[in-house]
Amino acid sequence: METIPIRIRKETKEALMKFRAHPRETYDEVIARLMSSQTDKDPISEDTLKAIEEGLADIRKGKTRELNEFCEAHGI
């Protein structure tokens, strides 16, 4: 494995140490694990994006209802 030096602040190094799963875990392993935990494994579909955009457009146009009104209309 190729290694390269990186510069991080002392505070960052100390924070990374707190994320170690075990004392011998390398900083590379910690960073890789943290990055993989932040990756969205199920990206938003085109249909979902379209629905979100339509919903936002409705909000901008004032096509909204009070929560109480919605609940009453749906028997909640």
C-alpha cells in the first residue's frame, strides 16, 4: 500500500483517536470507516427527486394546509 504524509491539526488527531474502534486501528482505517458510514448506499431516485421538486413548488405557490385540517380530512 502506498502511503503519503498528510498534515492535520493536533485537535483533529485527538478527535480521530476518539473514533478508534481499538487502540491499534490506524488513522487511515478510522478515516475510511468514517467516510464509508457517510456514504448513501441508496441514492435518491429520479421519481423521488421529481416528487420533492413538485412538493417544493406547491409550498412556494401556497398550496398547503394546516396540520389539523389535513388530519381531519384523513380521519386522523
